[in-house]
Amino acid sequence: MKTNIQIRMENLWFYYHDRVILEDIHAEIEKNAITAISGPSGQGKSTFLMILNRLWENIDGAKVKGKVEIDFGKGFEDVYHESYPVHQLRRRVGMVFQTPNPLPMSIYKNIAFPLTLMGEKNQATLSHRVETALKKAFLWDEVKDRLLENAETLSGGQQQRLCIARALVPEPDILLLDEPTSSLDEASIRVIEALLLELKKSCTIILVSHYMDQIGRIADHRLVLSERKLRPAPDKARDIQNRIEK
Amino acid sequence: MDFQDRFFRSLFLGASALSALVTVAVLCFMVLLCLPVLKLDFIRHVLTAPWSPGQGQFGILPMMAGTICIAFLSLVISFPISLGCSFFIEILKPKGKGNLLKKLVQFMTAIPTVIYGFVGVFLLVPFIREIFAYGSGMCILSASLMLGLLISPTLILFFSQSFSRVPQSYLNAVDALGGTTWQKLYHVILPHAWKGMLTGIVLAFGRAMGDTLIALMISGNAVVMPSSLLDSARTLTAHIALIFAADFDSMEFKILFISGIVLYMMTSLGILFTRGLDRKGPA
């Protein structure tokens, strides 16, 4: 069991000003699996994701205490250590937001953007990787003839798949998704669910969702966040307990 | 539409029409006042000859050059500093310090221009004189530095406002992809904010061109074509103020209205030029 854990959180507390948002979280997240987090709104599910890529550091008055360790293939590393470069962490831990957030530029440039940030200038490499990412996100066929159009002209579902494709370009080990389907129609939701099932072969996926049916369809593990605590979902509790004991 | 709606609509329409009209009326007023000397030959004379009323030469070209030099240079000095300040205030946001700086900058707008002039005369001018060991220190460089300081609050406040209007979702996207702060500025913030920044630049440039006191107190007021940053120069505004204070109804006095029109035109051209940039650029 222990060999398959990729993320370990111990004794983790999150504060906003002097208010406790997350209290003494202990969690272990399995590699190449979909872990779903559900729970009432406004209880810190998004915050939980932002702890993993340290995006909360942009929030004024937020504070984290505790330990987060991630195994990127070289053993567990403390990603909150002073010397740990946050930009590198965010390339390895991709994130997709609740509302699709394409940048105000062409579809092509959006997908190539992470590579631009890394200083990649070779056009052949760029276009190859843009194509690969769009194919992975099941979006290539729909946009291959309009790559130079502004990404904001795409439909909501397409925009969200664009954002997933963009998050995949740096080849992250972990993908965080914050209610990625909450603003989409049924057909788009199915496409994205199929996509996530495919992606977990190469990626560890943590998904915040409040659709129980969605969680039932695709999640390997379920966690519930409520009243500042993260607990295994009731019906799967014993299942996980068994795993830990093994 | 009920009465109240109609009332307010016409009230606001009237207010905006009035302020637009004032702009036009000022131009008409000046043209009217210089009608007596408004002949083509004479305009050519005014725009090309040197200023030497004793010899019957009333050219304002040196003042035009002085105005453009000082206004442009002050913008060049102020732009990078203001960009850095507003970036510090809006994007880096070091705990509490950003807001404090913004408050200070807002306070700067309330300082009377003449105070800047004092500081310039007693601190900056001697400093420049000693550093360069040349002339009186009352020169284009001193005036531009002081004027740069004077217009920086306009730039900083406009830049900050444009930066803060960049949607958080764009910033999150760059952050989540591991972009550095500088990449965020270069790839997302500047492309999104530059239109608002341009408005700030236009206003600041207008302010720099229109400011009278700084130039009057610090630039030395010599009526010569400027040839180096350490030369004294006179701006159109200072020229108008100087003649106006000492003269009435002479030829020099009548020339002032032409100076006014030229100043008006130069500012308008500046604005139209930046508007043109705005339209050509990508959305």
C-alpha cells in the first residue's frame, strides 16, 4: 500500500486571518487514481486544492501550518520547504478551475503558453506539443481548423477542455480539478469524465465535485470535507481502512 | 419613460454638452483674440523666427521646442518609475506596504505645484549645478526631473487602476502554470492593461505640457533653441505667464494668443496621436 501513495499531508492547518478553515488534516492520496472530494459549499474544498500547488499564497491573510509531502518519483519531498521552487511545483501540479479561464489570446497560444513560460521557442516542438495536448483533451478535432481564433470564442465545455489541455502541456504528475464541470451541459460533462478516466493512467487526479453521481462514476477514492475536517466518505470508510491495514 | 428619467437624462446630457462646448469655446476665444495679427505671413514668422521683440521678431519656436523637450523628457523619466510603483502596489502587494504607498501617491496629487517648484529651486537646482559643474543648474534636465515627479501620481494611479482591472482568472491561470511574476507582467498584465495605461500617459503628458510653475521656476527661462539637457529653456506656458505679468496690449502681448493656440494644438495633437495608436493596436 505505502508504495502507491503520492501525496502525504500531516497535521495540516489552514487559517484565513485568525479563522481556522482546515483543522488538523491528515491525508494520503494514491498515485494514478482519481480522488474525489465533496462536501458543503464554502468549507474549503478549493482551499484544499490550492494547498497542493501553493496557490493560496496569493491570498492576503492566509496561512498554512503543517506538512505536505509529494513524491515526484524521487521519494517524498517537502513542497513547503523554503528552498522548494514554487514555479517548479506548479508545473508538476496542474490545476483546472471551476470557471474556465482561457487567456485572452488564440487557442494555439493558450496551449503553447506553459511552454512559452518555460522559454521554449522551437516552432516545431511547440506545434507538436500543442497538437498532442489538444488530442489528449479530446479537443483537437473541434478546433484544428481554428487554432488562431481567440480562445474566448469557444463554448464553455470547449473552454474547459482547453484549460485541461493547457494544464497537461507541462506533463504534470498531479492534476487538481476544482468542480470542473459545474458550469457545463450534460454532453460536455460526459466528455470530461471520459477524459479524466483516460488521464489517470499518466496522472494523479484530485477532483472537487458536488455531483455524487459523478463521483460514483469515476472516483476511486472519496473524501468529504466538512466542519474543517477531511474524512473518508462514509460508505467507503471501511474500504480505505482495509487498504491502510494491508 | 417617466418625467424623472427624462429630467435626469437631459440634465446629464446638458452637463456633458456644456463641458464639451467649453473646450471648443476656449479655442474660439483664442482665435478671436488673435484675429488682428492672424495673417498667413505673420503666422509663418511666428512659427519660424527667433524671439527678439526689440528687433521686431516675435518667433515662438524656441518656446515650442522647450515645451516639447521638457514635457517629453519628464514623461520618459516618470514612466519607468511609475510603472515600477504601480506594479509594486497592485501586483507584488507586499503586506500593507502597497496600500501605504498608494495613499502616499494620492496625497502627492494634493501638494501645490509651487511646493514642487520650491523643492526644485532649493534642492534640485544646486544639486544639478554641482554634479555637472555647468551653468546655473536652471535647465531642461532640472525642470524635467521635477516635472516627472509632478506627473508621476497621475501615471501611477492610472497604471494601478489598469492593473487592478486585469481579471483575477487570468492571473490565476498564469500562477497555476508556474509563471513567474515577471512573466505575468509581460504576457498578461501589460497586454491587457496598456489601453488604460495609455489614457494615463495622455493625461500626464497634457499635464506636463500645460504645467507653468515648474518650468517658470526651474528651467531658467532663456529664449534660445535648446541644444543640450543642461541648457536653460523657456516653455510656452512660462512665456505666456512672463509676458502676461509685465505687459499689456503690446505686440508681444498679442503674440500670446498665438502661443496659446499653438499650445492647444500641440496638446490636442498629442491626444489624437495616442488615440490613433489605441485604435490601430490589437484588441
